[in-house]
Amino acid sequence: MEKDFDGRVALVTGASRGIGYQIAKKLGERGAHVIALARTVGGLEDLDDEIKSAGGQTTLVPLDLMDFDALDRLGAALFERWKKLDILIGNAGMLGVLSPIGHISPKDFEKVMSTNVTANWRLIRSLDPLLRQSDAGRALFLTAVQAQTCTAFWGLHAISKAAVEAMTKTWANESLQTSMKINMADPGPTRTGLRAKAMPGEIPDNLATPDLVAEDLLALVKPDVLETGRLYDRVSQEWV
């Protein structure tokens, strides 16, 4: 297997399942030291076993993204060990309820915004100095088409993803004088637990697998990527 990420240090959120698991696995198999962050310890341990069996290395971080103090401490801990971070993949996210906007409870609204938006802001705040120490820092945040379509009853998901897109573009524009490239990707319909929750009647066999999606997204965090502040549509395979 090609070791095209050899020597890179990569942090992946939501790494215990779905797309995040597969991205982390492939990064580890291809030479990166993977810092895998997720709440589910069992999934992280499975990931660790797979990467180690392929000769790779991982650091497991069992952490709830709503533990903001822990996210603030993360950057200092990584600096102490590696002095840099080469890749950040903000994959973790929460669907929330599908409901008319006026029927969303404050508790549900705050939980989704905290997980999808505030946590990613805290990660940016904590890890930006480390990415600046890389010779080719790369950040990728996953988004969804609802941020543009604003589909009825998907308001909570749409609002949070639109905020992530605005935050990502702003960070990219603030980093134009650095070697960092900061982008977003819409993976499209994928056979994940989140998709099954949103579309319970859908036939999963017709959806792309997380493994296939992860392979496509890895190309977006390589050192040769020149785009920044852009959105990659995996289905059309175009920057938009």
C-alpha cells in the first residue's frame, strides 16, 4: 500500500464509526500517525487494532465534543508531543430532530449547535497554531447539501452546517498568507447511521459506502492541494 501520508500527524473527529472511522483507518494504513477522537471507546479500540495490524500508529482520544475544556487543552497536549499538526478532519456531527423550526426545543437546538458548530470552533481555536507549524497544514470539515437547499424540516441540520461553512471560509480567508489549505466537503448520500436515522425507509444498498467516500476525501488533505475556502461536492467530483 502506498505510504503517501508517511510522517504526517492527523486528527480525525468522529473516528469510531462511519466516514470518520474509514478516513482514520486509511490515513493510518498509509503512514500517518492518527489521533482518533470520538465518544465510543469500543469503536476507537477496533480502529486501533486495524491500524496497528497494517503497521500504523494511533493515539486514541475518548472525548465528547461538548467537553469544551478538554478541546481547549488538546492543542497544548499535541504541541508537547509533536509540535505540529498536519491534518485536521472535522467529521463528527449530529443530525438533530427533523422538525418545523418553531417546534424545535431549545435543548435540541443548543445540543446540535454545540456539537456541529461550537465544538469545531473550539478545535480551530485550539489547533490553528499547530497547523501553522506544518509545512502543509490541511483542514477539512464535512458539510451537507441542506446548508444550501434549506430543505423543509431539516432546519436544525441546515443551520448548523451553514454555520460550519461560513466559519470554514472565514478561517481560510484569514489564513491566505500561510501554507494552510482549509476546505469543506459534502460526501453526499452515504451508508451511515446518521443517514439511516434521517431516511429510515431508504434502501442502503443504493448508497455509497463510508470506505468509498473516505478514499475520495483523502485526496483533499494531501500536501499538493491548492484550493482553500472551497466546497468539494463528492457526488459531482467538483469544487463548487
